[in-house]
Amino acid sequence: MINFFFPDITTRSDEPELMDRLDSNEEKLIRTVEQFKLLNFLFTCSRSLMKTYFYTDMMRCPGEKYTLLDIGAGGCDLALRFLQFTKKKKITLRLTCLDSDPRIITYARQKCQNFPEIEILQSSAHDLAQLPDFDYIFANHFLHHLSFNDIRKIIPQIYRKTKKAFLLNDLKRSRISYAGYTIFTGLFLHNSFLFNDGRLSIKKGFTYKELETIVENFSNPNIAILKKIPSRLILYCQK
């Protein structure tokens, strides 16, 4: 029972998540994407991070037209919230949202059909070279799906495609967060992949030292590692 709530997380897991399988149950997959909206609202700090680090920068020249790329956008709940926020502030923003699963793309396009400012592409972060440059690049819970080797390849690509700033928000590997997530999802989120995949995601998350080692390998000193509660580690770069 102790291992069920507090497993050994000394080493980062490389086990694939169920929702990343193209043959996963579609009904559960879509329910997972829908339930992400609640998790993002309660636990990821993504909206406040975007406001703090992107919105503040936009307000320096509020009359400009800005572009933002959201990698692994899922159902686009974060993109929609940030678009609505910038609209209230009369900031012109064009968002491009990427996801690699065609089933999620269909769902996201339905959710965003009344928002012409959002373009949804079925693509991968490995294909960034084929996309234009963006003022801002954002990703939430994206990096932990990648191996360390892939992360070392993709972050330089993100840097090259960013004109102003990027923000990569992800999970700190923590036994306490694992136990808390297990209890929360076990009580409130059912009939989706979130109980299995979310717990696995925490095992696939990072320690500060692991991200520090990755950043140290880059020649550019502008990439910072931010810590946020609960159990967030963020790679941030202002160019």
C-alpha cells in the first residue's frame, strides 16, 4: 500500500502513457482531454504563468499583433482562456495549436470553431522547422512525454523559432505530488486515462538537477528554470 501512494521515483520513468497510443479507446481519450481542463485550472499555474511572462511583455507594445504557438495543446482550453484574456485587454493575438493525435485535433477544432484567431494543426514538435517563427511559444505538460535526448534536440529548435519568449511548464517528480494526485483523481476523475497516465506522468517528470543539466548544455544563458507550487518546474527564456 505504501508503494501505491509513494513509489520509488529515484529514476525517471520511460514507460509510455495510454493516451499516447493511437489505438487507445477514443471515448476515454476525449474524456481525458475534457478533464484536463479541470486539472489545468486547479494545478498547472499555466494561466497565471502566461499572464505574468507573456501578457506583461505584450503590454509593453499593446498595439502590436502577436503570435503564439501552443505545443501539445490538447483540447485548447489554455489557449482559449488566454485568448479571451487578451481580447479583454484589446491585445491582438493569433494562436497556433499543435497536437499529433487526429482524434484530439477533431475535438479541438470543434471547441475552437467560433474563434478564428486559433489555428489548429496536426503536427509534432519534431516538425517545428516547417513552421514560421512565433513571438511566443508555450507548452504545458509536454516535455515529460519526451526522452532526454529528444528534449536536448527540441529545446534548441524552440529557441530558434521564438522571437520574444518561450515558456515550457512541466512536472516536478515528487512522491508527495504523486500521492496527492492519486487521491484526487481516485475520488473525482473517472472513466478516463487520467488516473493511470497522470500518475505515470509524475514518474516521467523531472528533478531540478535534471533540467539544470540539460540547460547547462546549451550555449545560450537566457534559459532559466522556475519553480512553482504545486510541483512545477518551468523552462523560461526571454530573448
